[in-house]
Amino acid sequence: MPFQVATFNAGLAVGVLPYATERVPRVVEALAALDVDLLFVQEFWLDAHWDLLRRALESRMPHALRPEPAHPAAHGACSASQVRPLVACAEAKCSGLTDEALAACVVQSCATTALALPTPCLNCIASRPAGTIHEIVDRCVGEPTAAQASPPGRSSRFGGLIAYGGSFGTGLLARAPLEDRGILVFESTVNARGALHARVAAPGLGHLHVFAAHLSPGGAEQPPQLDRLLAWIDEKAGRAPALLLGDLNTTPGSSLFRRLESAGFRDADVPDRRGTFSHDGLGTGDVGDSGWRLDHVLLRGLDAAVRADRILDEPVTISAAGRPVRTTLSDHFGVLATVERR
């Protein structure tokens, strides 16, 4: 049997992308329907969403790897006086809203107030945007510890924000045991970024070193991340067969993609050249073939035939605010790769 691998950026960015909470059940249902040996997901930022996926897949894919948050939130990151302006803004401009709707409203209407908060307080509030504004801030108000007095990570124009409690949003699931596990953390702002490594027994192929990554979307952060990733791959796998998959935020023909090719990674022999990122799908449900191909499954060091197909690209209808809405599962589409000996 061929070895089948899939990658999917679910775009479950609560408060940032539309219908994140409403899309979760459909995303989990679609992923649970895949018949694959290995699955890498990105932008499952909240542990609650990841837990739903794990429960849906654990009978067929019992082995999982998910990095711990870079800066987990802790009670006592905020004082009552610090959060008072944010609560007042939310009550004035986002009255009656909770969960997803509240998070989106606060991002749009109260961002300046939120970014003025001390970094640990801001990151705590952004770690779990679920409930009313009082429920969200009450999880963070208390007496701070000495460790919470210093802002984690480096500051940026976003006020030192590390979203979703420093969650990397990623997870690797497999039928076979994930051996020799490892996690690489990249330098990044706003969202924690990193890569996962595991060695797996692939039917018909032998052992494969699997590297799963979600790079920053361009900018100055991305090239150093790729440098570190390639060095890590050489350190962990050497000349052994290696698979690299994920939302690499780079397109075939770009300078960064050429660096991957120079490092020995190759695209599928039969690639699906349609775009995997959609600007409009979440808002309209429209699915097209153009756009950037940012999501990849790449192979090196193994004489095998690889076919790649775009998947999870059908429009879906969900219920949002009591009305039917046509949308897509994510702002990305998935990639399914079939790998077998020639």
C-alpha cells in the first residue's frame, strides 16, 4: 500500500479569521474522514480545538505530537486596574457579545486599549478568547509572580503580543509510533512558530524522518527560520530519507523554495499546481484554482514516486448568528501526497 500524507492549515484563528468557532466541527469532521497514515495540522491555536481533533482521530491515528505553548498564560498576569479600560471599551463597543464575536469586535474596536496593557497581561487575555469580557479577564486578574513581571519574548509593534498563550497551533498525528521526537522553536512575533520532527515506519518505504513546519508569512523572520530548519534537518536526518510538509508560506519558483530544492527537497512528480491559499473563500465560499501554492509535501533522499492533490477545498454551509452562511473550511486548502516505491 502507498504511504499517504496530508497537511492542512485549518485557519482556526479565533477573533482574526471569520467563523473560526463555527467552522471547527466541520473541519474536524473533514479531517476525520481522511484515510491517511500521517497528518500535520496548523492553526489549531486553541487546545480545546486540538482536543476535539484528537478524540475524533485517536482510534485510527493514536500517536500524536504537539508542542507545549511558548508562554502559557497564568492567573495573576493582570491587576484589576490594568484591565479596567479594556473592559470599559468592550462593554461600550461590544455589548452583549461573547466568544468569537467578542474577540473579533475587541480586535477591531479596542486594539489600541489592549496593546497598551503590560505584555504578560495582554498575552494572558489573548490566550483563551472564550466567554464574556468579564470571564476572559477574570482568568488573568490576581497577584503576579516575579516571573510574570518581565515580558516574555521580544517586543514588537504589537506591544509584545504572543497570541493564544504562545500556542504554536500545530500537531502531528500518525498511525505508527512517532519515534525520536523533537521540536524546534523559531524567532517570531505575535504567533509562536516552530517545526516538529519524528521518525516513522512507512509501509513499503522503510523509516522516514518527518519534518513538519509552519513558517512565518514572509518578511524578515522567514529566511532565518528556513536557515534553522534546514540545519536542523541535516542534524537530525543526515543523508537518510526525509519528508518535509506544512504551510511553508513560500511558492514554487521563489528564492526560498529554490533553497529547499538546493537542499535536496523535491516537489511531487505529479504536483497539483492549483493554489492552496484563498483570499475570498471564507467570506464567499467561492473556490478557485488560482492563488498562491503555499502548502507542500516535499521529499528528499528516497527514490519514490510522489503524487500530490489539493484536498479539503469544497465549499460548506455553516450556521452563524442563526443564519446559514456559505464559506470554506479554511483560508487554506489541504494537500494529500501519495508516496510509493518506483
